[in-house]
Amino acid sequence: MEFPTLSLALLWPLLLGALLGGVGGLLGIGGGVIAIPVLAMGFGMSQQLAQGTALVMIMPNVLLAFWRYYQRHPMPLTTVGLLGACALVATWPAAWLAVHLDSRVLTLCFAVFLIGLAGYFLWGTRAAAPVQAAAAAGCWHSRYLPGVGIAGGFMSGLFGVGAGIVAAPLLVRGFGLRQAVAQGMGLAMVVPGSMLALATFAEARQVDWQTGALLAVGGMATISYGVAWAHRLPERKLRRLFALLLLLTAALMIVRGLAS
């Protein structure tokens, strides 16, 4: 009699991982920004446990997504390595802060982060050609690249999301990179920071390894399709849809945080 229940307990994380893998590949994100609120609200996890579990899924997914982006858009690996190293510097203190914060406070902070991210996606859809606009206005000097890694690493450690969510917009707007190249570089810098953040959450016993592994398996099955569709679908409409999803998620998390 318990067999169907056990099967569903394994099936739901696999299906969720498959959905997140496709969306992550499509938008150049690790999928954690969607996985975390779903795990917190749908699976009844605390904010810290949801973030730690999502990190298990993020690492293999972003490695595969980066390889797919790199096949289509080769990028300087020295720059990728620099961004990844700088991300490590900021990841550990941010992850330490996350596991020691009150879960309610962390939930509300994450919701505010989602609102800011949604605002960026909505604002980005207003510009017809953001890369060309950035180039016309003058790009930042390459000496500021370490700051991109540090900012991404801090957000990765604090919220358990891919550093690429922060890095890709900065690389596009500030350094004039094409969106696809920026997303690929952002994905590459996720892995070292995510490994360190995962170790910190695991030490604090804030990781559900089984659920995270199932999410990872499901995500790896679909992420390549997401990357392929990223080069076919209208980016502006996708960004608006994603922004609305983030706003809805943030609103639900604020209600949950205030009610807890």
C-alpha cells in the first residue's frame, strides 16, 4: 500500500528537476531561483534547507549548460577562471551568514531579491538592443571584472542561487557582451562558489541529499533542450513571463514569511 506513495515521493522531484532544467537552460540560470521557493512552499522545507538542497541540483546542471553554451559561443577561459576565483572569495562568508540567519528573515530577504531580479528582467525588455546600447555608452574597464565575480559569489552564498543571475546582467550592461556569451560565462562561475556554499550548508545539516539528487537527474535530462530553445524563442517575451513568475513567487514568499 505504501509503494505508490514512495513512487510519488521520488517522481515529484524528478519532474520538478526536469522543469527547472529546461527553464534554467533557456534563461541561463541554475534553476535554484525557482527551486528554492518551490521546495520551501511545496515541500515544507525551511528556507535554509531549501537553499542547501537546491545547491545539489545546481552544480551538475550548470556544468552541462555551460558546456552547451560554450559549444555555441566559445569564450575566454582565463576570464571565466578569474570570475570563478573571485566568486569564491565572497561565497563562504555569505553562506555562513545564510545558515545563521533566522529562517523568516532569510525568506523575506530572498523575496526582496526576487523582486529586484524581476525588475531587472522587466526593465531589460524595454531596450531593443541592450548590448549595442551598452557599447554606445562605453563599456567598463576589464579591471572591474573581479567585482562581478564577488557580487555573484555573495548572492550565490547568501541565497543559494546561481551567481550567473547577478553576473550575466552586469556582463551585458557593463561590458557589452552578447547575452548568450554572458549567460555562458555566468554559468561557469557558478560551480566553484556553489561547491563551497554546499559544503557550508551541509556542515550545518541543511541539505536533503536525496531530493537534491533527484532534482539534478531530472534537470540534466532537459537542460540541453532549454539551451537549444534559448536560441529560437523571442527573448523579450520570455523575460517578461519569467519576471511575472518571480513577482508572484516573491509575493507568496512574503505572505509565508509574515505568517510564520
